[in-house]
Amino acid sequence: MSGHEVNITLYRWAGAWGPFKVKIPCGECTLTKDVILDTLEHELAGIPVILEIREWLTEWWKPLLKGGWHAPIVMVNGKVISQGHALNRGLLTEAVTAAYASKAPIQRSHLFGKESCPHCKRAKAYLDQAGIQYTYHDVVRSPRSLYEMLARVKPLVGPKTPITVPQIWLGGQYIGGADRLEQVMHEQGLFRPEYNTVKTTLQPR
């Protein structure tokens, strides 16, 4: 256990309460379980998760205290994200990614951007020419990357500040955009005069 695990709980229509017994979960409950398992294997691969599948009829009061009253109920770290219908995997990806980002500080160097962004290309060129190894996250092609970027940046800049790309971390430290990256590299002696050629074909940000 790393202490960064995200807890997912599925309450499905099954169990027993007094004389009432349900042995076969509803179709949407089964579909929700399949969606969870497949999303964990693909979009959420690498994020440590603890998954619990509970019987709603037996423990109906537990999710009710959190606002969950209609199975299938899906909770992430105790918060209801879906109920009453089959789970949308996008909701699960967003909720789990945000929960994990709030627990696990970012490590090493990362650049969140998109292929059509000239400032992202400029930032990547600065990092490449300085020999800095980093992980690139395409926020257009990968919903998880978008959700992670927003979850990590919003607490730093405020909920009302528009989030643009690139968003950059160096050695686990938040930098910001391309101009701030250039400034930091100057301060650290990593920026050489020839890097200015990167700007000749791009509009500075």
C-alpha cells in the first residue's frame, strides 16, 4: 500500500433485507461492473485502486448517507459519481484521476500540451535541446491527461483562472507555460543563445 490508492465502491442491486432477497444483480449493475474493470485496465492503468463490490439491499443505508439511493451506485473515495443507470466511463476516469492527483504529488518532469499548439512545440524544443527528459501528455487525445492537468493546475492557479497549454513541471516542481519555462531555464543556466532560433518561426506567448 502506497497511501495513494483511490477507493471505488460499487453498490449493486443484490443482497437481502428482511424477507426480500435478490440473488441476481440487475443488468445495469453487471454492465457497470464491466465498465469499471475495463476502464481500470485501459484509461486508468497504473493508478492504484481498491475496488469493492457491495450488495445494496443488504447495506442500503451506507450509500444513502452519501446521497446514493438507486443502484447501481458508484462511489469514488466516498463520493457518489453515478447512480441509477449504467456507468459512463468518462465520469469514472475523471473522478479517479482527480482523486489520485490530489493524493500523489507529480514526480519528475512533465509537459501537458496538444500537437496544434505552437507554444507547446516551443517548450518541447527547449527541453529537448537542454537534454531534459520529460513525459509528454496530449490533452486532446487522452482524456486522462486532460483530467490530470486540470486537477493538478486548478488548485495552484485558482478555480476561475483559464487553463491553457502547455502546463509544465520540472523535477516535480510546477513551472507553468512556455515563457515561464524559458525564464527558469535562463535562471538555472540551461538556456543557451542558440535556443532563440526556436522562436524565429513561432509567435512568442
